[in-house]
Amino acid sequence: MASRREQGSSLVEFGFLLPWCVFLFIGILDFGFFAYALIATQGAARVGAIYASGSTSTALDTATTCGYAIDQLRGLPNIGSTLSTCNSSPLTVTTNLVSGSSSPDGSNAVNVSVTYVSPSLVAIPGILPGQITITKSVLMKIRS
């Protein structure tokens, strides 16, 4: 059986390791939230581009494209169910027509860009900022 002195030293060692374990756990959670936000932002840009590429006119329905993007991002921490506009603080969606001369294959295309500002669980100066800005764009040929 361990002496009383050895039992106290194991408690001190546990006290030294506990903050590092908590820090590691929070870092893993923060990375998971960031990875989810990155994937969801890419999906929102893709869904918006798929909708906008079905437009046959030169006028894009930006509001509906924005709505599709918001629906893809509903599970993110600071989007929630209350966000209804795309050009407000954590989310910006822009939709642009790309003429045939500017697109890679010479056909008309639409470019949908989604910018999402993801909050960080823990802000550590120099290592983890308080917010991470994610911008994803999708260029898709307009279907005729």
C-alpha cells in the first residue's frame, strides 16, 4: 500500500495534468466546430450555385439563392433560426453572373460566394483568434 506522502504526490501530479487535458479537449471541440463550419459553408455555396445555375435570364434571384444557403447553414452555432438576410453579421452571400469570355470554358456561369464568420470556443491570443472567417466560392455553368 502506498504511503500517505505518495498519495499526495499523485494528487499534485493530477492537478498539473488536469488543465492541459481540459485545454486539449476544448481544442478538439473547437477544431470539430471549425471543420463542420467549413464543410457546411462549402455545401451552402454549392447549393446556392446549383439553384442559381438553373436561371435562364440575366437577372439572378439572389434572395432565393440566399435562402437556400441559409437553409444549409442552420446547424451552425451563431446562425440559428432567426437569420433571414444574407448580408448581415455572421453570413454574407454574393451571387454574380460570369460572362462567357471570363469563364474557364467560354460559357455563361454563375459564381456564388458564401462568407461565414465562425466563433471560436476559446480565444487564445496568437494561437486561436476569437473568430475565424470562412469564404467558399462555387462557379457553375448556367444550364440552358
